[in-house]
Amino acid sequence: MVVDKKSNLNTPLHVAVIMDGNGRWATSRGLQRLIGHRRGVDRVRDVVRVCPDYGVKYLTLFAFSTENWKRSEEEVVGLMRLFKRYIQAEATKLMADKVRVRFIGDRTRLDKDLRDLMLALEQQTAENDHLHMTVAINYGGRDELKRATQAIARQVQAGTLDPSEIDEVTISQNLDTSFLPDPDLVIRTSGEFRTSNFLPWQSTYSEYAFVQEEWPDFTPGIFARVLEDVSSRERRFGRVAAQ
Ligand code: FPP
């Protein structure tokens, strides 16, 4: 099913996704957790493919949180390898589909090979405009706010910013997401009702959709259903309903 952007003004322009449930999907089938993550990459490909048809211009994916380092070394190493492989394997297709890719999160803890691949993909896709895909790796909302606060404090210390000038725009501009509009919709898969430190500043007025399916089972059809459901909601941003 295709959600026609032109026929519904409320179709979310920026969709952010907490891709949860890969591990459970795998273990409930007697498979290793990494198999679930691999299946999750296939779903990333599907969602990226259909976003332009569904009127979604910005897609932001939570791939690895600042808390995910606490997982087993095998899983962490496997996930990092998966990110590298995705970048290497997908670059040509992303260019053909005119997808611009950017990464958010603290890169300093990532290994140099991965950081180099991330930067090269950002540079290679910088002129693309069909879909803006942002991947959060070693991302945590509180960590992002901490780093933004440090950056603002440095500007004050350098004398280039007066504390009285700090407003909401200053904060937004110092976040990793400074180049993005706020998400209209945050989707979380696998039936969990938590936001888990994902875009806390940016999602203040976002709609949320919690779906039962685990991420490896998240099909374009489910995506279309969620978008249709959300399109019918009225977003008021603190105002009263339109008469
Ligand atoms: C959450 O499921 C998922 C992750 C921590 C990893 C998400 C990564 C991918 C889908 C792969 C690659 C992504 C890109 C953009 C290339 P979980 O492991 O927390 O599942 P569980 O709650 O069932 O344990």
C-alpha cells in the first residue's frame, strides 16, 4: 500500500525508529542474537526503499545506544562489524537511490576503520536529496545534551556567546541533530513502551507509535499502516483544536 503524501498533509515528514526486538526475535527461534541483527539490516533496506513512496523525507534510525556497550563483547563486535559491512555493501545503492546518509552520536569511542567509513559515506552522499537518512551510533540523548552543553560553555568561555543569548535555538543548534527538523513520529517496535534516551529534546512534540512486531518482522506494509494511523491524528502543539 502506498501512502500518498499529496493527499494527506499530516503524513510525517521525519520518522525516527527505535529498532527493538532483534535479540528476542532470534532467541525465540533458537538462533544467535546476531542473526536477528542481520535480519534487522534487511528491514533497514526495506524501509529506506519505501520512504520516498510514503512521503517520508527524513528517516532516523537508532542503531546503537550509549548503553549498548554493556552487551557481551561478541554482540558488540558483531554489531560494529555489521555497521561496517552495511556501509561497504550499500554505498552504491544509496548513491543510486540518492539517499544522503549522516551519523549522530559520539564517534570518539568507535574504532578508526568504522569512523573512516562513516565519514566517507557522509561525504560521498552529501549532494543526495531524495531521502535524508540519519543513523544513531553510540548515541544517547543525555550524552548528546551533555556534549551540547559543553560546546555552549566553550563558546561562553571564548567570549563569542553571552549567557543571556542562550535560547532553545542555541541548544538545538549544538545538538548532533542540528541539521534535522524535529521528528514528527517516533516508532518503537517489539511491544515495549519506552523511549530509551532517544532524541529526548527533539521529540517533545512527536507522535509515538508502539508496534507489537519485532524489528526483523517490520514490513513495509506495517510501516504504511503506522503512517496511515498517525496521519489521522491531530497534532496541536499545545494549542486548542481547530474549529
Ligand atoms: C535492538 O534490538 C537493536 C539493536 C541494539 C541494534 C539495531 C541494529 C540493527 C537493526 C542493524 C543495523 C542497522 C543499520 C542502520 C545498518 P535488541 O538487540 O535490543 O533486541 P532485544 O530487546 O530483543 O534484546
